[in-house]
Amino acid sequence: MKKIIINTTFSVFESKNDLSQEVQSLMEQAISIRKNAYAPYSKFRVGCAILLDNGKVVLGSNQENAAYPSGLCAERVAIFQAGSLYPDAKISQMAISATADEKPVLEPIPPCGACRQSIAEYEIRQETPIEIFFMGESGPVYQSDSLRNLLPFMFDKKFL
């Protein structure tokens, strides 16, 4: 038997105020777009702001549906819109913020599994890492230099 040991590294910022001005602006946009979430079932609102290498920012908020699998998370709304509107642009950074209507969300909320896989597709396709920042409604912000920290065994086209 052989063991595989995986180490990941995240940077932790006490609050969004400790981020660079550029990332702070991106996070503010993620926080702002949360209000556009359609979340009548979960009452959990997520916003995502994506910075592209062409300087454009693409936003997304979660959009639920009574047939739960039909909804989309904020990250996938934003990343699919970026791919649709700017197919040749690379994603440089992604900022994610979550809140809930019924209780405070003070811990950083990372992308779910489906979103991680979608982000992986873009990171692999563009052959450069996507820097991901995520937080709750306030409090600490976690930074990952690449999706590989969140999904070390990525499934991609080489397996097909």
C-alpha cells in the first residue's frame, strides 16, 4: 500500500478590509449582487464577482427553483456568463460572499462540489490558476491561489 498526502495552503484575512484594494472592490461587488439572489426556499443568498484578464467583471447570484436541481449557484451563474460573453478571456480572480435571511453567516463559505467542478473546467481550459476569495456576510476571508486547493483530484477531459 502507498499513501498519498495532500497539502493545501490558504491565506486568511481577518476581514475584507485587509484585502488589496482591487480584491476588496471585487468582494464588495459579490456582496452587493447577493441582493439579486432568488432564494425563496433556502433563504441562503450568495454573490459571486469574477475578474477577467480583459478587466471586465462578471457578476452572479444564486437562482433557485422549486425543482431543486434546476437552480444554479452564484459561482456557476457568473462563470457560465463569463464564458458566454467573453469566451477568449481568462478568469483571474473570483470573489464569493454568502449570507442567510434567518441567521448570521460569519464563516467563509467555499464553492459547493458542482461549482468546484465547473471552476475546474475553466481553470484547466485556460491553463492558468484562478485565485478564489470567499467569505460569509462578514468576518474572515479565505484565499486560495488555485481551485486545486479546494479540489485536488480534479476530474477533467483527460479521463474521458
